[in-house]
Amino acid sequence: MRGTPCPPRRVLRLSVLCLTLLAPLAQAAPALPPAVQTALRRAQVPAEALSVVVQEVGSERPLWSLAPDTPRNPASVFKLLTTYAALDQLGPAWTWQTPVYLSGPVRDGVLDGSVLLRGSGDPSLVLERVWLLLRHLQQRGVHRIRGDIVLDRSAWQLPPSTPADFDGEPSKPYNVQPDVLLLNFKTLTLHFSPQPDLGVARVSAEPLLAGVSLPETVPLSPRPCGDWRTALQPDWSDPTRIRLQGSLGADCGEKDWPVAYADPAHYNARLIAQLWQEMGGQLDGQVREGTVPAQADPTWQESSPPLAEVVRDINKFSNNLMAEQLFLTLGMLEYADPDRPATPDDARAALHDWLVRHLGPEAAAQVVVDKGSGLSRETRITASQLATLLLQAWRSPVMPELMSSLPVSGVDGTLKRSTATGGRAHLKTGSLRDVAAQAGYVLSRSGRRYVLVALVNDAQAGRARPALEALTQWVMDDAPAP
């Protein structure tokens, strides 16, 4: 037929043949795999809320797609962009450097001056590394500081915000705000150790913070463990005194409760003062904020773990705060200016510039970049754009580091409880109140490797996770395109 239209005055038999040939072109949208359809129906999520791209890594075209060019909120899947951009631009071995300055001479264990720490955005200054930093200070002969310990946070300028801004849950660790000098994620962990013979559970905190008290015990109660955090009736209103006015269920066993400290602005000072005292150090002055003199040279610098290790922590466990630290660091490095602190707009511009190089100006302009973690209601990207970036990453030198940072189905991270065949999918997941998403790489039973992107935006998205699991399994099983 050579693509020509059927003549208008043909017998009915030829008309039917013409309609038969053209029928596939009239389909409104590709069908969903049956298991995915069933799961969506149970979740009461319409198929129109779903975007999907499935494409073999060596192929030029998708095996199957659904609404691939519809902009959607990817939630924490956006961390793929932040971490891939960082690995691509900085390299897996790149590290943050936190400079430490001594403003005077050291004689007989006494520093005749102050210690100054200048933040560089390092997201990995956890408790052990803060302790090690102070230990390095003592190894340089400093046991008494006649001046102050000065914390310089001037390299970033962030807009006013509170941990309650996103969802009204200020005590949740994921809501801690970024800080250029971020120590131990500004959190503490309450530990509860039941003593049944005494009818109480002993309470401890890690780390201890200078000037902060908490109850030594809470009562044990005979009720089931259930929502034990609510039953403890915490009161965070006084940052210097943590109150637990309820009780712990006797069958709860040992429990740990990570919480964001109620007064984040003073967390760093309280932590350093406590650690320095516990280590036997003396401080004549105080721990306070300030700035390092412009011409000062650091005495030494504390190095972070390699970027590849940090990226692994970000993606495996979907750490929002670490992702924001990395995002803001990209802006600081791209638009570094000694006379102006870096801002979130610098970070957005840096990531946009990277997207222009990888997607082209037109596609990059369609991506809405808000926060590097994806903890945002504004972020938008299409499944097709995400798939393009993942296909590029597969061919890039940093593919091993990026892929190994992703949760593995049924094995670890946010996919530890996945129902899909274990070990065959490396996927970053994302969840918000109205978002369920996943993106990454799937190895099928035949040995083919696929890029899989799936984004659900709907009021019932939280119930759509089984549909995404079914989609992953469908790809693993080399099922034919529906």
C-alpha cells in the first residue's frame, strides 16, 4: 500500500482492511501491565497519575513508556540529580575541608588565644568526627584555651526558616535545616532501657549537650507498646530541659528515638562545650559564633570521607539534610566569591547549568529546581528527562559509584523490604504526602539491564507503592511490553 490512503470508492472488504491497518494508531495510550493495573485499582490511583519509562541501557528508544513528558514531582528521587551532578563535576574522591585556626601560641598545654572553626558545608561532621577534631587539637598540645572557641558560619547565607516549615514536625530529624557548619545533624538520640524489676525505663541521650537536662527514668506501663513515642508525651518547649510526661510500654524492650534538638541555633556550641569538658579540656572563654580574620592561615584542615561515601549515605537512606548540604556546596564551589556568601539561588543556578550541559537548554528550562533533596512541593521533572540522565550516567566514568549508592531491592536502604526479587534492582525511592516515585537500574532474568523511572502524583500516591513494586518485577521478568 506504500502508505497511501485507501481509495474512497472501494468495496467494503477493502474499507475494513484499511480500518484494521490504521486501528493501532488510534489507541489513546499504552496499556499497563496487568499486575500494575490491579495494584493501582486497589490503591484507587488513576493511571493518569503515573509516568513511566522503561529503556534498555544500550537502546536508543524506550521499550515502553507512559506519559513520559508530563512534569511531575519526583520527591526524593531528585537526589539522583544532586548526587550525579556532584560525582560528575567533583569526582568520587573529592572531600570537604574544614579549616581549624589557632590565634595564638601554645606553651605548656595552654593556647594563649582562641580556636576558630570555619564551616565549609561538610555533611559528615558526625559525633565521632567532632570528637576526633577536638582530639587533634589536644594532640597539638592544647589542653587549656585562654580565649574562645569561635564557630564561623559565614560562608553561606540562608533565608530565615524553621524545622516546622515543611510539615509542622520540628522534632523530626529530616526537617533539620542545612548549616555550613553542621555538627552531628543537630540531633540527639534518646535511649530507653527497661528495668522491669524497678518498674521504670532508664533514659539516656547521645550525645549529651552542655546545659541540657533530661529525666533519668520514665515509668513502665502494662499497655501494649504501640505508638510508644506519643505515649511518652514529650515536651520540647524548653531546650534546656527535655520532659517526658508519659510512660513506656513494658513490652517495648530497648528503644532508640532520634530527635532534632529544639534549639538548633545553639546546638553546635552546646555539643562542643560538652565534648571539650568530657575530654578534660579547659576553656576560659566560651563557645560562640564569629568570623575568621581574612588573612588568617589554617593550622590544619579536617577532611571529610570521600564524596562517593557521602553520596552512598545520601541515596541509600534518602538523607535529606546531607543532600541539601551537597546541593548548597555545589553552588558555593561554582559561584565562590570571597566577598559574598553562597545562597540557595547559587545552588539552583549551578544545578541548572549542569542540566543544560546534559539535557540541553530547552529541556533544562522545563525542570523546576527547588531543593537538592527533593523535600519540596515545587520541584518538577519528567520521567523522560530522568531516564535520559540515568542513561548518560550508565555511560559515564562515575557509573559504579552512583549505581552502588542506590538502595538494592530486598537488601538494604529504603528498598530493604521490597517485595521484588532481591538484588536485581538498584533504585532511588521517593515519597511525599502526594508522591510515590522510583528511578534507577533493573537487571532482568535474561541479563538485560534496564533504566526504570516511575513517578506517581496523586492524593492517594502513598498507597501506590505496590504498583511500583509490580512494575519493577515486570521489568525483572522480561515481560513483553503491554
